[in-house]
Amino acid sequence: MSLRPYLPSGQFILLFSSVFLACGLVYGAQTLTAPKQVFLNSATIPHNPTASTGQGDWQVSLATIQGQSGITAPQTPDSETLSKQLAAAQGSTLTDTVARTLFVNLGAAKSQGLGNDIPTQDQIVAQAAAQIKKEQVQGSFSQADLHIVEDSASSQREYGNALATLLMRNKENEYAATMVALDNASASQDQSHLKNLSAIQSRYQSIATQLLAVRVPRTLAPFHLQLVNNFQKIANTYDLMGDMLTDTVRGSTGLQLYQSLTQETFRVFINIAQAFNKNGILFKKDEPGAAWAVLLSAQ
């Protein structure tokens, strides 16, 4: 069986990384267009062999050199003006906003004689990343929303079978279907492929709702709550990924969140399986809960 249909195309990878490459291109342009450093003519520097090396003396000498050369230190941009420029840089899409504010911050750094040094570049990138991090997805459930029961071997066994049954009943290979839809959309630049994401989003939302109805032993409630909220968050990432073609940064942020949440959810399943093993909860081969031992043996 070929894995190619489930792998992202080169165009998709290019689209996903375009924003990060843009930062590098901007810094490259900044470096190439930066004015050459001006060196002072040694003949214009007054020399006083009798002068002492005290702090006051070198400050006076520096001021004298600066006055004779006609070069003044760059002024720090007015904070109110900079704030207005950043406010005006807010665009209709996250991609547009990040790009505009990136150039505003680069311009502010350049006016201070900065922009090519690593600390300043790191700061500008961090400011852009902070805007992207605002596009987070939230889970809205607490333990009060769960159907918690007292711990016992039977309640844990019942929970293990119920959770495994729920997951097998809803197994539609959503991850592969999501990657194929995004890859097809990016490769063809056809928004219609992203319509397939709506049905996948509904399935994730349904799983979150079904998880709320499962009877959960008290000691496993923290794991189960994380599962419910993770599936809710995963469903919410589809609102971001649906903008992959019209708002690249927002869509790419949704994809990154989707991948990290699916990996985190898998680790929660591993923790639940380990809890069953530690508590001596064994499932028969014909029980749905037998899948927990298979999951652990695959690690």
C-alpha cells in the first residue's frame, strides 16, 4: 500500500513554511540595504597626550569627537507614534497583520541604528510570534461536567471497556483525511477541498460530547478531562485550518496546534493504559478494553 496519498506535497510544505522564510528574507533585505558604516578620519580626532583616562575625560572627548564629525546618536522612536503605527498595521487577516507589524518594528529598530544584530532580530521575531500565539483554541469543560464515580476494580474495568468502545466506534482515520484535504487544497489552490474539513470537525466535536457521558472513576478523572478538552480543542482548530489559503499564518497556526494536540492526546491514552496496568485491571481478549494492553505493548 502506497503512503503517498497521506503525505503532504512539496507545495503544501512550501506554503506552511512561507511565513517563517519571509522573516529571513526581510532580515536579508535589511542587511543588504543598510547604509555603510561611517569611519571617522583619524585626523579629526583631537589628541591630548596629557589627558587622564578618567570617566569624565573620555565622555568629554567623545562629545568633542561627535561634535566635530557632525554625527549624532540615533533618537529612540516616540512610543506614542510607534503605538499608532502598530495599531494602523492591523490588517484584515493574521498574515497581513503579522507582515505589517514586522516591517513597523524593523523600521523602528533601523531608526535606532539597530536591526542587523541578533538580539534585535530575536525580539522582532518574538513580537511576531506573540501575535500568532493569540490564535489559540480553548477547551471549555471542568471536572464538574464529568460523570464521576467512585474507584473500584469494576468501575475501572467498565470505564476501560466503555472508552475503548467509544473510540473504536468513532474511528474514521480523521488525521489522514485532514492531511489529504489540506494537501489537495494547497497543491491545487482550490478552496473547495477545505470544505471536507467540516465533516471531520463534526466528528471530533461528537467524540468530545460522547466522552462527557462516560462514567469515569475518580482517580482517572484528570486524564479523562484532558481527553474531553483536547477533542474539543482539536475540533476548534478546524476553524483556523479552514483559512489555510486565505490567511496562511492563521491556517498554519491551526495545523501546528492540531498536530501538537493529537500527539498530546495520544500520550494521555498511554497514561490511561499505564494506570490500568498499574492497578492490575486486566481485560479479556474478547473485551474492547483488551486494546489498552495492545497499546502499551506497541511502545
